[in-house]
Amino acid sequence: MLVSGRGKDHEAQENVKNNQREMKNMNRILTVEESGLICIFVGESRGEAIEDMKRVLPYLDDTDMEELSHRVIGKLRNMADKDFTGLEFVAVK
């Protein structure tokens, strides 16, 4: 018996709202530069993006790009797969 008048539909809606809030927070965690770099390497999975970035590191001759790459790899490692798949990466021309 539901005393509060809230059922499973309400709970599902709240879960969707919470997930949307989490994704917005995740987007705030990544800078524009970090998101742009991920766009270059985004593949089927978070792990694939990490491995692709690591493969390129030895060929970078720009310290700013090296620093950015290491920072992004660290953030991707700390991110859950479900959070990564929920992100939208849009390459800007």
C-alpha cells in the first residue's frame, strides 16, 4: 500500500532526473579543451579512448598537449563507463 501517493512511476522519473543531473555535472568536469581532445579519440568505449590517447603520447612534441592528454586520461580513468557513454562529444568545425 502506497501511503504517500508515490509509486514506481514517480521513482523512475526521479531516477531519470538524477541521472540527467549527474551527466550535467560530468560535462562540467571536462573543459572545452578536454572535450575536444576526447572527440579526436572517442571510440566504442572509454577504455578504447584511453588506450588510443596513450598510444599517441610518445609522438607529442608539445608540452601543453602532453599535459592535456595526461589530464584527460586521468579523468577518463576515474569516470565510470556508464558516465562516459552518457556524454555527448560534438566536434566543432
